[in-house]
Amino acid sequence: MKQFNVPNIYRSPLITAIKNKRKQDDKLKKDFTPTQLDLGTLHIYLARHFGFCYGVENAIEIAFTTVDENPGKRIFLLSEMIHNPQVNADLQERGIQFLQDTYGKQIIPFEDLTADDIVLIPAFGTTLDIEERLNKIGIHTEKYNTTCPFVEKVWNRSEQIAQKSYSIVVHGKPKHEETRATFSHAASHTPTVIVNDMQETIDLAKYITGEKPADEFYQAFKGRYSEGFDITKDLQRIGVVNQTTQLATDTQAIAEYLKKVMQEHHKLNDSNIGERFADTRDTLCYATNDNQTAVTGMLSTPADIAVVVGGYNSSNTTHLVELCEEKLPTYFVNSDEKILSPTEILHYNFHTKQELLSHDYLPAKEPLKVLITSGASCPDALVERVIRKLAGFYGVGNKVDELANN
């Protein structure tokens, strides 16, 4: 796989050495047990896979190279490059300005742009409408496009499905940048609708089977279906694609559910289900799969707490938190600075969208066993700082130094 030129501020010699050793020992990626760091009174268990993925490293390299190669030029990001506050802050410090927020709300009007400006498309991609607006100004988006190749793979798969006269069901968070982009690309080829979760999928299926009146669909899924969508015709042949950072098991469950609905409603068997349902399982992102599978493997290790590091608006990180919460107390932090002391921690509750202050979060036992992972947009250097912060509380920071120097 291609090696990217990512700034050293995001690298961690300690974690790089750990990851390289795991790759060398497990080239086929079959071992998902965590890596243990025995620090005496503190035992850290690192997930087999975590941190920057291919798409994130690609986006960071393009962004920083663009800044270096264009001194004096105005450089804009359409929205957040990735969902990591440190990386986005670093880019802003280098003079990059954001045109929109995460939800597409305009910060700087497109009318203020000129053909001499540079606009970076973030890793999530963007809609065809926005691309067209920028191109009309004279801004060539293709030159500074950091869209993740695995997101583009979903778009290509959608187009292939459309050519075979299937409509598309997108499993994604409706307001997420990637989902909006995927919806735009899919809808340019075929009728498209977005479902957020299994409950919405069950509701959608009731329009397929006729259990719900067709006219109710347009209010229930308002803002999430393509222009001219006809609920009485456009769900007769469907395929499912996903926002690549969704929980893989959720997407698979949604696809299997809709496949079964189509099979039963149209009285099909396994050999002819393709008449109504397209197999699109290959749109799941490899990094999302690896990180989630690694968390499942990590959770098989007895532990006291889990710490998940990443941006609070990061979809893939949130799903790692979700998996950890099923097994043990979990603390979601976006920085080592949120670990205030041995007795206090500021952490994010993604269910309520609030940052909480918890006390006595570290159980009074030795050795304390902590599981740690991070999202695909989180720098390894930040994970190392979290490890060092915890190690400092137990007076074993020197042992981290020893591991880093070995």
C-alpha cells in the first residue's frame, strides 16, 4: 500500500514500532488480539488496528503539500478535512479557511471566491451541485480533491447498480458530509433514498410491501429522497450502499433485511433474488471493518475501562465507542488534555451530544487494565500522549520511554 508523507507531528515512534511489529508477525491480518504494554501498575491494551487510514493520510498529504506549494495564495477547505480537531486546527493555523461547517452551513459565501483561489475537497467528498458551482467560478476542484478512494468506490458501485436499473438505498447519517455526497452522486443516476438505521429500514420496507400508504412516505423521509422519487415504482429493484464509516454489522443487517423483504414480497429464491436485489456488500470500507473487528478482539481481554480517542463528530470513532460501551465503562476523549487528573476526566457522551465531567473514573486496583483504541482520523501521536498521561498518574512514565526507545 502507498506510503504517504504525513507531518511528523502526527507520528508516534512508539506506536509506529508496535504497528510494524504486528504487521510483520501477522501479515494476513488474522490476529485481532490487542497489544499489551505492561507498565507494572498499569497495563495498556492497544487494539490491533487503529488510527489513520489510507484515505485520511492521502487527504492530509494533499492538504499540507498544497499549502507548501502555493505561498501567498488563498486556500480554502470546503468543510472539515477530516473529523479530527487537531488536524483541522493545524490546517487553519497554516492559513486555510473553511467555507462551510460540518453540516453544510455556509461560513464564507461562494460569491467571495475567485478563479485564483484554491478549494480543497475534503476526504468525505462533496455534492455534484457544489462541484458545479465551484467550477463555474473557475476553480478546478479535481486538482485539489482529497476524496477518499473508498468513498469514490461507493460512488462507482452506485453508478454500476444504476446502469442495471436498480434504485439505491444509502445507509448513512443524513446530515453527514459523506452521506450527502454519496446521495448526490447516486441520485444523479437513479432514484435514491437514505436510511439512518434499522428502524427506518423497517419503515421503508413497509412502503415496499404496501403495509403503509404510499403518500405517507414523502413526509416520513422528507429531505432524504431524490427529486421525482416515486414510492410506488422506485423500490421495485434496489441495492444498498453505505456511508463508509458506519458500523459494518449494521449495514450488513440492513442489506440482509431488505433482501429478505424483497425475496418474500416478490416470492423469489436465492437463485433469482438478483432480479430485485443487488449484492453491494463490497462497499464497506476496509479500515472501518478492521478497526471494528480489532475492537471486538480487544474486548475479549479482561479489563477495567476503555478509552477511545478521536473527534467527537467522527462517525467511525463513535461506532468504536458504541462497541466498547457494550462491555465496560468507556471514556471518549478528543485529547489527552481531557484526562484532567487521576480522579477527573472530561469525556463525550455521543448519545446526548454532551461533554461530561466524571469523577473517580480509574478503579482503585493494581494493575489497572485499560483498553485503548482510536478513530481513523486520529493521529498516533495523540494516542501516545493519552498513554503517557495515564502512565504519569501511576509513576511509570519511564517505562513508556523504555518501550519507545527499544
